[in-house]
Amino acid sequence: MLSIFRLAVRNVWRSKSRTILVVCILGVVLGLGLVMQGVNANISSNVEQIRQSLGNIIMVQPPGSGSGMPAFSTGAALDAAIIDELKDIQHVEEVVGRVIGRPESTSLESPSFGGGGGLFSGFGGRPAAGLDGPLIVLNGIATDQPLSSPQGGEADIIIGHGLTSENEAQNVALVGDDLANQNGQAVGSTFELNDEQFSVVGIFSSGTMFDSLGVYLHLASAQRILGIEGKVSTIMVEVDSFENVEVTIEIMREQVGDRADVVSPLTMITRFIGSTLEGISSTIQTGASVTLVVAGIVLLFTMILVIRESTREIGTLKAIGASNTQVLLQFTTQALALTLVGILAGIGVYLFGSQALPVLLPTGPISRLFGGVEVSLAVGLGYLPWAVLAGIAGGLFPSLYASRINPAEVLRHG
């Protein structure tokens, strides 16, 4: 038996040029499959992080905005007194009001997202139809409140400091790094919002699209700038556990009545983002499956060629006593050996791709979401065993044919 395996492995390199070509093809195909699996793992991780961060959050919005999307209209606002009403509801751990809107005028210009233009189809920083005014998002938050976006993302201050009680009475702001780079803003720089001067005390970084256009102000400053003193755009309610979200939503709806819409951001994520990302993930998974089929086909045609060239050798082996099973094992093992070498090449392609893909993709939110390739044992364990099975399947049918070759017919026509 060992001699059969040794012969099979030795025969892999009988035609070096062909073996190198097949290994290269398998390496690219399987490496691409591994990269797809890595990207898919990254997307799944992002979706899961969003769901976990929003799983126990309830959002209270102005009436008519029940989709859960942030309210950017300065005309839509909630009475801030609702915040105190919600704090006494069972299962509610924290209630925070915030202001979200866009200024009528500002000295800041929206950053460009490709094509030399603005965010929407390249308008040089101008908003798309239906979005009048500068495309700058103002976030008014309470003092010392964490920098969390309405979309569930988290922001980190990378330069300077945050909004504190010491600077609460001043016109100070935090500016997104993309917005700061576009406008040459740094800590200590100034800019205008609705004809008021603001100083930059910190620059933050986040992975969300709207945050890169964002400015964080003290809640009172944002209320004054947007003309909604004593009101908030949205109220974020943290529930003690995900299991209590639904019952808490029902209680809150009874409490606020028609004064506000009560929604779960997780529902919005599932509807507007989750379904899209899950569709993309499914497509990538299908692509990874296709790579396995391609690998199997490559092995199938390679082994057909090998067996056609080895017909006389097979006849001789069977004439001197080799059984059908021994011939089957020899060529199946040869196909498996080719597969394993191809897998090693594929791992090399995968390691290269994991480093190259984020560089090749454009910078910004898209690259953060899709550009990450998870180099982990989990990715390999989920894909490589299927690659081995695809290789065995590709070599099995030609090997079955080889095992049934009649030695007398081969020697008679040889």
C-alpha cells in the first residue's frame, strides 16, 4: 500500500511543467476562494457588531419618521421633557437626547467621495436633490456623552480632546477627520456655522459615512444653531437587555402616544443595511463555492490527461497483479497530492491578497467594510476541507475509469 502512495506522489512531478501550471491555476482559484471567505467573514463581523451595538437600543423620533433613520430636518423635533418621562419606565437604563441636523450656512465644505465631486454622484460638495443647504451633519450631544453616531458607529478622538463641562459655555466643536482634511482644520482652527464662530477642540475618526461629514457640538449649542431650543431631534433609550426591547417599546408607545415614533434601530439596520449586506455576503459565498467547482474541474481534466498518458502503464500494472482498488487509490492519491500542493499555493495567494486588497480598494467607509480580509484559522477550516473534497471528487471519476482498464486490450493495442 505504501508503495502505491509513493508512486502516486512521485508521478505528480513526472511532467513538471504541467504540474507547475496546474498548481498555479489551483493556487489562484483556491486563493481567491479564501480571500472571498475572508471578506465574507469581515462583512459578517461588521453586521454582527452593528446588531450587538444596537440590539438593546430604542430610538424615539419625531412623529412620521418611524423608519428609524436619523431626522435631519431642523423642523422636526421632540420636546426634551419626554426624556424625563422615559427614565422611569421599567427596564430602561439610560435615556439620552441628541440633536441631529444640518446648518443653513457654514464655512466648511463637504469632502469629496470620488469622481472629484460630492458624496452623491459628484456635485463638488453640494447635496443631491431634496437636500438643500450644506451637506454637513451636526450632532448635538450632552456633555461627556460618548461619540456614538445615529447609525450605531463609534468614533474616537484622535487629536485634541472632547466636549467637557469646562468648555460647555463656549462655542467649541469636534470635527470628523475627513471633514478636517478637506478644510484644513486642526485643533485651534475656527469655522462658521449659521454666522457663529466655532473653535475646533478635537478631531475624531469613525468608519461611518455621515460621521466623516460630521461636527459634534454641545447639545445647547446645536439647539441654538438649529433654532430648536428646549427640543431634541432624537432620543436614544438603552434597555437592560435585548429580550426586554419589544415589551419596553410597547410601554414607551403608550407613554408618548402620538407625540413621537418609537422604533428599534436594529429593525432599521435589518431593513436598510442588514438585508443588503446579507445579499452581498450570499453572493460572495456563492463565488467561493464556484471556486471549489472550478478547482474540481481543473483536477478532473488534469487527471483525464494523466490517465490517457498512463494507459500502457496501467495495463502493465494490472497484468502483473495490481487490483482495481490499487489502481483507483494510486490515481486518487495523485489527484489529492496535486490538490494539497495547490492548496499551499492558494494559502500564499490568500496571505498576499489579505494585505493587498485594502490597499487596492479606495479609502473610506467602503474599504473599511469590504476591504478587510480576516487572516485566521477559522477561514481556512471553513474552506480548505471543501477544497480537499473538490480535488478528490475531480480525481475520482478518471481514477474509476483507470481502475476498469482491461490490461489485455491495452497490451494488444500497445
